[in-house]
Amino acid sequence: MVVGGTGHVGAALTLHLADQGHLVTATSRRETNLFGDPAVRTVKLDLARPELIDLIGPQDTAILCPWLAEGEVSADWATDLTAGFEGLGVRSIIYFSSMWVYGEPLTGTLSEETIPQPTNTYGAAHLANEWALAKIGTCLGLDLTLLRMSNLIGADPLHRHRAKVSFTHEMANMALHDPRIVLRSPPSTPRDLLARGRLHHDIDALIGRPDVPGRVEIFNAGGGQTTTVGAFARRIAEAADGYHGRTVPIEHPEDPSDQPTFALNSQKLRSIAGPHPNDLDREISMVFEDVLSAGRQH
């Protein structure tokens, strides 16, 4: 079961899991079935109404990709939902958290032992969810994995249906159709970019390992190298130049000096999942196909 299975993270993950031979239940706040895959069943589930979980049916693994409302910190939904999982037979939970639990600005090497100190409501909400899930998961004897995610890039199978798109799709759309890229943050802003293909490889490994009742493990999930917003924008601009043959300028706010840097240490997850390339160029190419396909449909 993928909770938030039609979201930016969940939609591609749902199709990947189905392609790997799993029968997947994708939940969403809206009744929709846009996947067109017989291995995927969609069920409406509002996290504010966890009693609807009874409609889902038996499951063994739950992957939570929640949408967090701006300013939301309460983790009541996580506690209520997890309590409902017991009746479905769920024994393992994977929760998509965020590296922003470490605070902002991110500085130095961030390992799973780094003390979380969120500085915004988004990071605070994820940390509250982590604590709530760990508490009830331990009580129920579930196997809980918490993934502190870096910035995910990659193709989105439901891209054309979204009002809000990922930052990669946003920059790709500007580079292909404007053509210029306008950055909303200084180009020296550091980022750890995680390719969707590498994330899915890691999820396969986590799902495939034996469940350990009462286990709570935290993993950093990142690309393994810090880059900057400006460097990534240049990468997209150069790829767009290969499509339409025009130079794509990049506009950006004034860049401050002494921009802090960080390194997200994701070696703990690599030791479990094994090596896998973090192929950003392939992901950019797939995002371009998303954007161009959406343009052709209009």
C-alpha cells in the first residue's frame, strides 16, 4: 500500500512497484484512477479520516508519502492511521521523511546520528510524524523505516494532471519553452539531488529484507554528492540546448557570500541497498519527455 500514491513521490513509486510484480493499493484524497495498470488499485483515503482505512483490505507493507499542509505539525493522523494498519495485517511501514528535520541552513556532514533541529514547520511536521510513528510502531511490534529524503528529481507519470509541479519540471519547462531559467533562490544554494531510479532501487531493498518486529531504523536517502541550484540549472540549460539548439540564459537573485554547504551522509542506506548509479542526466531526459508530452497534448 502506498499512502499518497498519486503524489509526486508516490505515483512513480506505485508504478515501479507494480512493474516489480507487486499488487499495489495506491491511496489518494481524491477518487481517481489514472494509472491504467491492472496491478494498481486506487482507493480514496483522507488522512484526516483514518476510519476509512477499513475500505482498503488486507496489506502487508505500508509506504507513507504524506502531503503536509503548510504550517501543519500535528502527528495525530500518523498515530490514528498506524493503529488502523494492525487490522489490515500490516507488519512493515516505510515513511518518507525529510532531511529538513536537521534544520536550515544545512551545514557540515549530516548523518543519522545528527541531532534533528528543524527550523521551519515543514521539518517540524516530519519530525513529529517520525516520533509518533516510532512510538506506536514499537507498541504494535511493527517494523518501521524512516527515510530522511534529499531533493528528489525524476519523471512524474501524473505530471500533466498537477497544478503544482516539481522544481525540476518547472526549470525544464522554462528551459524548453521560454527559453530561459529564472531561479527563485540564489544559485549557490546547496542541494543534494536524488535520482528517482536510485530511490526505487533502495526501496526494493528495504521491502525485500525480512521484517523485524519492533525495529525502528532511520536512513538518510540522498544522491551522495552536494551540488548547487545554479549548477543544476546549468545542467538543465545545456540539455535543453541539445533539444532546440538555443542558448538558455539563467536569471537569479543576488547571490550572497559565504553560502554554507553540507554533505548528506547516506552510506548507511548504501550498506543495505548496495550500489546504484545516481544518474541525474537520465532523469532530466525523462523530465523533458514529461514536459514535451504535456505540451503536445495541449
